[in-house]
Amino acid sequence: MPVVVDAALCVGCGLCVRSCPTKTLALEGGKAVVTDQACLTCGHCQAVCPEGAVVVAGLDPFADDFATFETSPDWLAPGKADPGQLIRLMRSRRSVRSYLQRPVPKEALLDLVRAGISAPSGHNSQKWAFTLLPDRPAVTFLGAALARFFRKLNKMAANPLIRAAMRLVGRPELGEYHREHYASVQTALALWDSDGTDRLFHGAPAAIVVTSRPGASCPAEDALLASQNMLLAAHAMGLGTCLIGYAVAAMQHDKKIQESLGIDRGETVYAVVALGYSTERYQRVAGRLRPPVRLFHAPQGWKGPGAAGHDLENEETREP
């Protein structure tokens, strides 16, 4: 078990026991003790202990060792941050498609990873992984591999017989790709081949590939939550970012591309983030499209599970 309790420091307050989601800790004889229940290594017990008596040995100090800015290990309680400034940060981050050819320090890339892994993950599995492309040659290496993939894909998509055959076997995706993306990809490939114009990474001097290793219960969600943390942190650090969806699609279809970057074949790519110092400067935040928003109320008479007289199996379905 990764949890260690220092009995000499423990005062038996029970806070760690109450905060543990898996009942890995219990009170015995006025002290917290480790049970035989599985541990999520979430760190709740360590974070809540007022005496510093509980340590989760599996937690790595890498997550706390930021190099390009200072932060505090002290917990920020709900309501103590400025929500207006947080929303301003969220709304100010924009997808950047024009970068200075100024290198991004490796320390900044590692700090973005540290920001990413502060995100939640399903069952606290933390199965994400990050591959850093720290300079322009590394980005163009990936760009060339992606260009080879899309060159082959466009050759197939241009053939009406192949599109028809795929449609007949219930795979209409190639025809949809031909209608929606073929022309723009063909133009981008021609520019790449003629003068090196980068319509995919937009000249970004660095990139990060976010993957998930096998065993995660929510691999896509975990990776994308970490990616969003990185996007916001990058803006706060003075960096611009752009998610490159074409790269994700290609790497999910052709594992050889990720293997060329040293990424294990068993991992799945969920995000590719181009980043660098933006040439763009904005004057104000932009609006967003209005989404559907629904307010649901439980049906009249609903008593909830365990309530007297309630039968879950025989509950009639009602319109809300």
C-alpha cells in the first residue's frame, strides 16, 4: 500500500478516514491505520491531514516542481479564487495560427505537463502520457509523416470506385472526407511540397502529443481534460496554442506515425497541441454561440432510492 501513517504524529482526528474514497484508512485505538482496501493514490488523506502524519508514497514531486514560475503548495479553498479573472483567462485563450520563430524553453514545456497532470482522471488512473516536440525540426518531422499519410488518403479519396466500394460495405467515411476535406488538404499538401508552407502546425516552434496508456477507464476524457489545463496554463505563461485535430485523426489511423516519435503502439493519441509565442494581439474577448440549456426537475412524487414506498423497478417513466 502506498499510504504510510506516522502514528507518532497522528492525533486521531479522523479527517483522513472521512476523506478517503476507497476506505483505505480507518481509526483504530485513536489512530489512523491502513486497511486492506485498495488505494487510488488520490492524495486526499495527505492533503487533509493537519499534522502531516499521512504520506502517499506513490506521489511524485515532479508534479510540484515548476521551473518557469512560482506557485504555492497551500490549498486554495473554494470561493477564494477570483472567478472573474478565471473566466477572463478562459475567454482570452484563442487558437493561435501565427507564431514567432522564438524557441520555447524545455522548462516551459515540462511546466505545461505539470499543469496538465493536475487535471482529474477517471478512477484517478492518471494513465496519460506526453511526448514533447521541443523545436521546429521535431515539429516538421511529424509534419512530414502526416503529409505522407494524407497524400495516400487523398489518392484513395480521389478514386470514385474506391469511394463507391467503401460505401457499399457500410463505410461512407471516405466519401464524406472527399466532400468535406479533400480539396483543402490537397492545397495544403501542394504548399508543403512547393515551399514548405505549414498549413497544419502554422509554423509553431514546438508541440506536445497527449496520449493515454492502456488501463484507463476514461482515456479520452482524461487526456482532453489534461490538454485543456495545458492550454490555459500556456496562455498564462505567455504562449499561444492550437489543437491540431487533423494530426490526431491521422495518428489514430496509422500507428506507425506515433511509433516514429517513440510513442508505444499501445498508447492512443487524443490531442496534439501546437504551441509557441504568438504574433497575434487581440483587443477584447469574443462571444460564443448559445448552446441548448435544459433544466430538469424530478417527477412529482419522486421519493428517491431507499425512500419508503418507492419501487425502483416499477417506477413509471414520465415526461419531465
